[in-house]
Amino acid sequence: MFQKEYETMPRRELRSLQLERLRWSVRNAYDNVESYRRHYDQAGFHPDQLKKLDDIRRVPFLTKEMMRENYPFGLFARPMEDVVRLHSSSGTTGNATVVGYTARDIEVFAEVVARCLAAYGGTKKDVLQVAYGYGLFTGGLGLHYGAEKLGAATIPIGGGNTDRQLMLIQDFGTTMLACTPSYALNIADHIAVKRPDFKLRDTNLRVGILGAEPWSEEMRLEIEERLGIEAYDIYGLSEVIGPGVSAECEKKSGLHIFEDHFYAEIIDPETGEVLPEGEKGEIVYTSLTKEACPVIRYRSRDISRLYHDDCVCGRTHVKMEKVSGRTDDMLIVRGVNVFPSQIESVLMEYEGTEPHYQIVLDRRGAMDDIEIQVEVTPAIFSDELKNLQGMASGLEERIKSTLGVSAEITLVEPRTIERSLGKAKRVIDRRQ
Amino acid sequence: MVKQVSVFLENKPGRLEHALKVLADGGVNIVALTIAETSGFGLLRMLVDQPTKAAQALNSAGITSSETPVTAVEIKDTPGSLLAAVKGFKERNLNIEYLYTFTERHTEDCIVVIFRFENCETAERVLWKEGYKLLSHEQITGKKQDDA
């Protein structure tokens, strides 16, 4: 464990540390950010109302829209002279959001990422290849600083160029590879098609640090089997800090949120009500120590559930389930809520089906149509039409019974669905 | 038993061309070919002179294919000959998945019919017992099988 005294802190002690830090953090936002102050004054909230942790429910939410309205620096609580780094979201769904870090924020960022790496068994003896994109995206630099903080030999290769990734894995003796889960599968495909002679199992690679997009348990099994590694989930969002908000431990059952820095709640995305522990809903984050860009009750739009389970790893921090979808990814099809991750699970469960798929939504008359394009790999190919058609109709039945809506399965040739090095585009919505 | 190469193709323009180009570039000659189609995809089934080479070329181009055992049988080019053969299969409860034929005469009075049976081995034993002539890869393509 990288910071045992915090990671295994008894709950009571942790809660009192959280309260103390929460009051500081809300004060930091209120005193130094005009937008927060106006927002709170209008809602009749004042930081002095925070007497106990549960009083956080009185604090108004921070939404993605508010962050965008304040582009670029409207939510900064420190002058630019104290800011040492700026990151920004890709802004694919609207304006970009910008986050700034003080030197102390960067230090915390590196520490929480180092905690993640240690949780996956990483030590300073490891050689860590960072195949996340470097740049405005927090993935590359986040992993980079965390790996250096841990003391691992860090390879800043960045995303893409799979042949070069393989060369370095072999020549530099890479033990841990950080990338998106879809890129991990991309590597497996690349080896199968272009480099069948390359034996990943003969290299030192043993751990995958996978995040930046939701992925299913079935996808984990496939990655582990095809790459011969242990695949761990790393989670984070740039608004809160970047990767390192939470991480799986050796148990691979849920991700521990580093609660001494981030306070998490689950709310009903419709009503905004805080839900009891164990219920599924939208995660809301509050940064407890960030100086430059405090986020107070930030609605992440990520869907998960929080619980405590006396984890054998010894960490006392709350666990979150693997993110199962996003409130804004949620597809409403004929009135039914559908998450792409559910469709992925069905495809993966079905024997032999690789998770290369794309969901296409269209409107036929007044009805919404879901088409799921699935690539036919040699593993599921049959020379007989009836077998292929049987597979498609079997999947259709499974999807209907799991999701409650019917979808049409279309079989497509391998590698016709676009592979991205960053986030996989799983949904094409043509209904607008 | 003869090896047939089967290829998965999407049912849209350019896909057949792509597969054929891969085979041509690989120096593979096609001796018989048939396409089965559905609304969304098709199956290209072929007998080629070098099945192993064909599979390798298709695979490295990222085209999904498989090798399927089929049975090549000489049938008399006269009215009722195919009927007689098929009748024999029915009596022995042998199911034909699909078949296609060479229309050109293989010998003076015979053509070649390619059968895909549910159970290739049993079917071949039956045909052989009934005196049908089963053809090898070499007899059909004029070349030795490339993996033998």
C-alpha cells in the first residue's frame, strides 16, 4: 500500500478528517470563486451550515453546464500565478471544461495514482508503459506522474502505434501497461492478425491498468485471457482530478474511492435525492483537498453504487461498483432505459462473441429501432447460413430478455467498426 | 473429401471484389465458386487450387474464412442421374446442407457435383459402396493440395 495510514484509516477517524476537509473545501470555493458564492447565496446556503458530514446534502449541486458556463477559468479558486498545470476535457459534447492544478494539487494527483498502482501490485521495480494519450487529457500525464511517484520506470510512449508498443514491451521489459480497455483488445487483435509470432506471454508484462471508458466483467476476462495479464480498473474524471479517484485492489471487486480526498454520494438522477448505501444511481463527487479547482457536489453522470464490505485488502475506503453507464449515455429506446454496457455484457456472455460492436439507433416511422452490428470473427464464423442466422437470432432473444427491448443484430465483417485509440464510439444515434 | 474455402462477406458492393483481389494477389486460382446470400450478408464458397495459401492470404487481410470438408462426386450427365443419387441419400437419411455443380464435363460423360453433408464421412462411405466415383483435390484442381 502506498499510503497505508490514509488508506486503512478507521472509519470514524476518516469521517472526522472528511468533515474537517469538507468545511475547508467548501470555504475555499465560497470565499474564492464568485460563481460558487452567487450560486450558494441564491440557494440560501452558507458554508457555516456544515456542522456534520450529512449536512453536505444542503449544498447545491455543481453541474457540467455550470462548468461550461464558467469556461475557461471562472471556477478557479486560485490566481493563475499559483496554477502550475491546465487540463481540459475534449469537449465533444459541448464546450470544453478546464481544470487547473496548483503544485499541491499535482502532488495529490500523483499520490492517488501511485496508490492505484500499488493496489495492482506495482512497486518501484516495475516498468510502466503509459499508452494513454498525453496532452490535455488527464490520462497520460496522470499515470505518468503517479508511476514516477511510485518510483516505477515510466515509459511515456502515449497512445497508438501498436507495433512500437509491442517492441517496447519486449525490449524494455514492460511489466505494467496503462491504456483504455478497447485499446487493450486492439493490441490483442493486432497480434492475432499481424504478429502471430509475437508471444506476449513470453514477455514480462503482467498487469493492465485500464480505464477512461466503461467496460464489463466479460471484457476483463477476455483481455486477461488474450493478453495473459491481470486487468485492473482505474477510474477518474478530469473535473474531480483525473484518473486516481478510485481503483480496484487485488480482489477486483469494486473500486475503493480515496475518501480522504474525494467524498462520494449516490443520488437519484431524476430527483436529486441522496439514496441509501447500496442503491444504484448517479455518483456525486466533492473534492476535499483540491486548491485550484474545488468541485463541490459535482454531478458526474456516472451510474454506480457505493458499499462497504470489509475488504480483505485492508482498505477502509468505500467501494464503488464498476461504472455501469452514464446518465447521458443512457439510451431511452421506446421508453426503456438502455445502457450500452448491458448490450456489451450480453454479447460477451454469448459464446465466442468478441466485443467489437456498434449500436445504431434510428427512427422508423414513430418507432425507435436498435441495430447492433457485431463483427464476425473466425471464432464465431460458420460455413452454414443457418448457424450464423441462428447466432443472430439467439443474440436477439438474449437482448430482448435482458434489456426488455428488441434489437436487430447485423453481422458485419471484422474490423469494419471503427477502432479508436481513445474512447470507443459504441453508439450512433440517428434519431435526432 | 475436398477442402472448400468459405468466406464471410457483407452484402454490399465491393466486398466480393475485395476478397477476390486478395486471392488474386496471392496467386490463388478458383476452380469452382458459389455464393449464398441473406439480406445482410453472404457466404462465398469456393474450391481453389491452393486452399491453405488462400486461407492465409484471407486471414492476413482480416477477412473471416474457414475450411469446410465437402464431397466431390462424378455424376452422369444424363436425365435422372442426380435424382438417383439424391434418392439414395434420402433412403439412408443423409441430409444435404447444400450443393453446387460444375456444368462442364469432367470426363466424356460425367460432370462433378459438390455436396456438403451434415456427416461427410458417412455420406462418402455410402457413395463409395454404391459405386460412385469420389474425386480428390488433385483430380479436381489439377494440383496437389498445398498442405499435404
